[in-house]
Amino acid sequence: MGQSLIWYLKEFSRLEWIHKFLFAKTAPLVTPSYSRGFPEPTGKACQHALFCMMACPAPGAIEVVHAGDGWIPRIHKGHCIRCGLCVEACPNGVLKSGRILETMERDGTSLLFSFRISIDPDLCTGCGNCATACPVNKQIDAQLGAGGHFSNDEVIMRVLDGDVRVLHEEKCTGCKTCETSCPTRAIQIARILEGIQQPSQGSGP
Amino acid sequence: MKRTVDVNIPLGPIHPCFKEPVRLKCEAKGERIIGAELELGYMKKGIERIMKGRPWQEVMFLAERVCGICSVIHNMVFIEAMEQISGISVPPRAAYLRVIANELDRMQSHLIANFSYCYTIEHETLGMYLLDLREQVMDELERLTGARVTCAYMIPGGVRCDISREDAEHLLSAVDRMEQDLRRYAGMFSDGPMIALRSRGIGILTQEAAQRAHAVGPTARASGIALDCRLNHPTYRKLGFVPVSRPDCDNFARIMVRFDEVAQSISIIRKCLQDLPTGIIRGGGVCKEGETRYSGEAPRGELTYFIRSDEYGRIADIQIQTPSIMNIEACCHEMIIGVDSVADVTSTFISADPCVACTER
Amino acid sequence: MTILQRIKNKVRARSIHVAYVDVGSCNGCDIEVLACLAPRYDIEQYGIYVHNNPREADVLLVIGAYTPGWEEKLAMVWEKIPDPKVAVAIGNCPISGCLFNRRESFVDAPVKKHIPIAAEVPGCPPRPTEILQAILSVRDSVFANWEEHHP
């Protein structure tokens, strides 16, 4: 009994405890600047490259919509997980969140995308839905018709001899419209992401 | 001999001490517990099914959200498994930064486990002290990675952002303050007579029982089994890591092992900051095809990912073995049997640090 | 408004009992709610007491994406809470399912289909400052004139 009394007296007469008792306040409700918040537009013009939509892991979180004459990405707060991949993936720096843009500039880091098309020959029926639905195909070949008539061979894929052949894989933008239009789920797009660093002047502090 | 059961006591899904819904049905004879049955299934989301066929940039976030308390280690084990499949090597500075993030996460997980235990013993004061210490750790984690929980800090080939000189000095001084506070709180826990009355000699898990139930992590290390997956990790071996363990196998030993591990994490972070090499933080690298099994040391024990990937680095097959699967089994079948009072059932269960979200992803 | 009603409104806004239900989350939002209880972002100073008893609660915090294990049980818990009552969804999971809102998962988002939700705090997980700001902005209006709105 006597020992615990002495312990309590020693505890409550520490200078730190007295200072906290008289002057401590609870922390103000501010979010620090280095915390990753919901991405916000910086004011730069969006070029409709759509890399933010390709990188986003959460379904239905980001979409690029019309804003006057141009485009702007719009974030749905109930879906966005604040990961910051869209901020890093954008080649024009249209979005900002926390300190991501500053660290990208200081370290020279960026994300590199590449897209690969793979068609399962056992499942493919040669219907040509994918080639007709692809928006890049429509841009290349203005005469693209519902029957799959192609006027040139610059398109990404087309039906040749009853099979869909991939001609220019490098032009694919990874939108996966072909995947949603395929009736047998034969075509699959792989979005390959690589995190790289090209330090411009020195590296690290 | 027929076993007579007087009453079945259900500790239901909604309970003041359990943070997650789990149903524990204890069979009691008088006040002595002679059997326990666990009913899970309130948190099954099917994460492994969602992961199939997706590339690493989506699976990484799903893997983090298997458990929000130990999210950094899930991220680290998944990314290191993908790097082992694809043969990607990590630059040394990134490896040390990964260790710093991992140890900060381990500290906050152990502090919240000890807070749960103190709250269950009704020692709210000490619990609130530990939560206050945990807030300092979360501050440092936010400064390093940008988010408090589910940081998404590691990617194949390195980490996402670097630590600046001011932040590194801030971390070094904050860690000193944390060590001072931790020594005070651990002393308060180990010297308190009421805490000793409720923790010493309760919930015994002998070494043979721990091996029989395959217990891992601090639960096993408090029974004298000094196994730790960090011994197999090259960066930790370079830092000279030695696991801590205690020979007495009760609740008290489990909580003290966690306090010791927090002190050990502080010294590891200090060593990392002093030896931090310069260089790049991302080495690049694309995920390829292959199959592997990779283990890491989560705050609760050994975490294993069995991954098979297809030719573009998408996941073809994945299975996650979390430490809480083994620990909850050890708890319900070995520790709770023979506990002398119903009030000790909750404290024994919480001292094994169950993470039900990990158990049923 | 009579003086009695004014006193009732003031008292109800200043003393709120909270129970939380975890319908299948990853525990991230759960520990951010616990961080609100910590001495740093003290939520008890506003008169909000977080225990875990639905029978004595005014506000039910729903955390997590609705899993099949809670099929009718969440509605049963909601009925057990006496009037006046309000449900608040914390995190992205009860609003939209967060990352688990895919075809292959067992999750049945959103929780709004099962019990009536009055306020939402988005984020995965939301910071304790954001949770506190949401609660403080809502507490004056949520129970005001309850008898007139719900006869």
C-alpha cells in the first residue's frame, strides 16, 4: 500500500505530466499535406490518353467525361481507394494527390504501360465482333462496317481466312471493349504495368 | 468417463471485446471450461476468387485488404513472391526502405494487439496509453508512404517513393521518443500486481501443444519455439536479426513477447536509417510466368502465398495461408480448455491475437 | 417548438451512444474507428460513447461489405435498436463494395438495400479526422425534432 502510494506520487509530480495536464489540447482536425487524399484536378488540360482509367484498380472509381470543349477525369468518392496510381500514370499531370507529383519529379519515377492481345484459338468462332467493336480500328478505317469489311491492313486485328488475326498489337490502348463484345470470352487483353525510375539529377537525399 | 456439460456459453458475433464477428461456443462445467467450438463465416468475401486472372496492379490492392491491420506485410509477401517468379532484383536502398515500412507496421499491429488485451482485462488506462503511442507510429508511416493504413508502398522492382533527408531525421528522433514511452508502458504492464493476477498462469499453451497445433508467431514464441521467417530473408540477415522468445507459456508471456518485439523493431529501424545506402529506388521489371511459394513474417506469424502466374504476369491460381488460421486453432483447442473462469476465456482468446479477417478472406 | 423539445434536441445531440457492427470488412476501417477513441482524436470529449451494445445504442456504425453470413442478421440487429436511431456507413465497403464489387465475389453491396443509411463517410479507410468531421457535422441535425419526422 505504501509502495503504490509513493509510486503514484512520483508519477503525478513529473514535470511532463503537469505540463500535459494544464496545457494539452486534442489535435486539430486537419489532414496533413503529405497524406494521399482523393485526386483533384491541377488545371492542366486533359488529353484523353485514358491511362488513369487503365491503371485504376477499383471498379467504377474514375471516368473521363466531357467538360466544355475538352475532357476532365471525374472521381467517384464512394469507389476510389486513394491509391494514387491514376496520378502516377497520367502522362500530362492532370491529377494531384498528396505529395505524389513532387516525389515523381524529384525521383524521376513513372509508370510504363504496355498492352498485349491473346486470342484462344479453341474458343474463337471467327465472328469478328472484337475487330468491329475496337475504337482504334474505327479511327484507322473509316469504312468499317457491321459485317467486318476492312479497307486496309493497318487495323489492330481483322478476320482473315475465318480466324481473327492480330496485325498491329502496338496500337492497342487497353480499353478492353473487345473483351466485353466477345461472345465466348476468347480474346483477353493484358495490361502490363512497370514502375521505372530515370533519375535526372542525382538520386536520393 | 462421460463428460458432463452444465451449460453452453456462446460468445456471440457482436461482443464488446471482439473487434470482428466470430462465434465462440464454450462448454462449461460450473465455471471451468472443458470444450470450445468456433464458428466462422461472417466475413467470407472470396478474395482469392476475385484475384484470378488479374494483373499485379489490381491483385496488390486486394492482397492488402485481406487484413487491414497487417496490410503492409501482405503487400510485401505478394510483391516478393512475384519478384521471385519473374527473377526481378530489388535495389539495396529499396530493400532497406521496405524493411522500415514493414517494421513500422509490425509496431502498430503489436500495439493494437496489446491494447485489445488491456481493454479486455478492463485496464483501459494502459490501453489508451498504448493507443497514443500507436498514433505516433501511424504518423511516421503516413510521412513515409502517404497513407496510414493500406499503404500500397511496394511494387515489383522497388518502392513507390523515396524518403527525404528531413523525413529521415524526423523518423530517427521520433523513434527515440517512442522507445522511451514504450519502456515506461512495458514496465507498467510487467510490474502491475492486478495484471499479473489476471495474466500469469492463465491460458497455458505448452511447447508440445503448440507444436501439435502448429502455432506460429508470438503465440509460439511465448512457448519457447524460436522460429521466425525473417531469418530466411536476405535483408534481415544483413541486419543481424535474432528472434525473441520466452519460456513461460501463459497470457503474460505472449503480451511481453509483443512488447519485446516492438523494442526490437525500433532498434531495426534505427539500424536501417543509419546504414541506408544511396541509389535508385525502382529497378523496373515485368512479371512473368511461373509458380512459387513464398513466406514472410506477419505480426501474427508466418504468412505464405502460393502463386501461379500466366505468361503476361496475371495470376492464374493463388492461395493465401495466413497465420491466424493456425493460431486460432491452437487457441480454441489447446489454450481455452482448462481455463478456470468464463471471464478468462475472452482474455485468453484475445491474447492469441486472432485476426478473423485474415482467417476467412 | 416548445422549450421541452428544444431541451430534448440539445440533449440528444450532446450524448450519443454508438454501437458498431462489422459485416465483413478488412478491419482497416475498424481500427480507424478505434483510433478515434484514442487520446489523440478523442471522440469521448464530444459526448459520444462507443460501446458495443445494440440495445443501448443511438447510432449504428456499419463497417464492411455485406457478406452472405449476415443475410437477415443485420436487419435483426437493426430492429433490436430502440428509437430514435440512425445508421452511418463508414468506409467505401458499405457504400459500393470497394474493391470487392466484382462479379466473382460473394459480396452484396451496397448496404443501403438492407437497412436505411442516413450518412456516409467515403474513403478506404477514411482518416479519423474525416470520420470525426462527418459525425460532428451531422450530430445536431440527425436527432432534431425526431418526434415530428417519425410519428
